[in-house]
Amino acid sequence: MLKPEQIKIMRESWNFSFVHLMYEWEDITKVSKAVLDRIHKYINEEYTNSESVRFSFLKQGRTLGFFIHSVTNGTGKTTLLHLIAKTLLDKNLVNKKLLYVTGLEIFYELKKSFSNNGGLNESDILENMMSCDILFIDDLDKIGTLSEYEKKRFTLIIDKRYTNLKPVMITANKSISEMSKDGQLEPHIFSRLSQMCEEIEITGEDFRLQGKIKLQLKERKKFL
């Protein structure tokens, strides 16, 4: 159970969803045990705020975060991100803050700062993304084809996190290679993310649609 101060951190630095926070690990029944075991090992044995340890990890060829992808929607990718964050907070493993954005939100927030309506300015938003303990990016493939402005800002975010040994946790409906082939990731970003993130592919059907299909079948039986 999260403590009030942890909820406060989430409200301040995590665009959390009550829908996803209501889930516990035992509710994630569609994700394989191998994937869950790997993520639990990261949380319990590998996650660290020590820059020297992270540096040694990279030298050993180890990764700092995950790139979780699945061709199908509704396989639990987003819920996994929220559970990772929730567990790290629950274990008091995070010293500073976590930040969650979606592929659709990254540049929306930056461009919204142009209006100068009293909110965060561009440099503040970029600094938050570059310096938070872990940056979670959900549905990265939703960034679409980037403009020159977006390419430069995204490069800045990933470069800073790479050079400062800051983990990123990403979900997408494509692999890193597929996003690179589709022109959504510049070659140097593809290279950095490949070194920073361990790729995990989740297979299976959309659990949301499964529920709807079961309901439809139940309704149809009434007329048989």
C-alpha cells in the first residue's frame, strides 16, 4: 500500500491513472511468468540510483531499463509501466521523481509552453524529462513522423539521459528496429535506446476485446 507521501510524489511527478493503479501484480494474468520474473528481478536486484553501479552495468553490456513492445493492443504494456513505478515507490527505491508521458504528449506539452500562459516553459519541461530518476514513455510509436523541431528535442532528451545514466522505460506497438526502419527513430537514437533498454516482446490477444467477445457470446446464447 502506497503511503500518503508516495501518493504526493505520484501526484506531483507522475501522470498516474487510477484505472492502472487499481491493478496489482497478481491481476496481470495475460503476461507470461518469464516476463514478470524478469521485471521483478530488475526491481528487486538491479534498480539502483548509484551512477557508478549504472556505469558498471553499461560496461558489462547490461541495460538500464526496458523497451516493452507488442503488436497487439491490450496485452498489459501500460499496466506494467504503472506497476513498476508503483512498486519502486512502495519500496522507497526512488530518491527524486518519476515522470510518465505518452508518445502523443511529449511534444504537445513542449508546444503548449509556447503560449506562455503561466505554466512551465520549454526548458523546465525538457529539464524534467532529462533529469527525473526514470522517464516512462508509453506508446512511443504514437510520436508519428517527427518534425525537425521534434527530432532535436527528442534527441536532447535521450542524449542527456544516456550520458547521465538515467533509465528509460518504454512501451510501443513496434520493436526498436521497426521504429528505426519506419523512420521514427534517428540512427543515433536507435543505437542509444538499443544499449539502454532490454527489449521485451509480449504476445497474446487484446484482453479488453476478449471481455467484449465473451459478453457478446453470452448475449447471443439467449437467442439460440
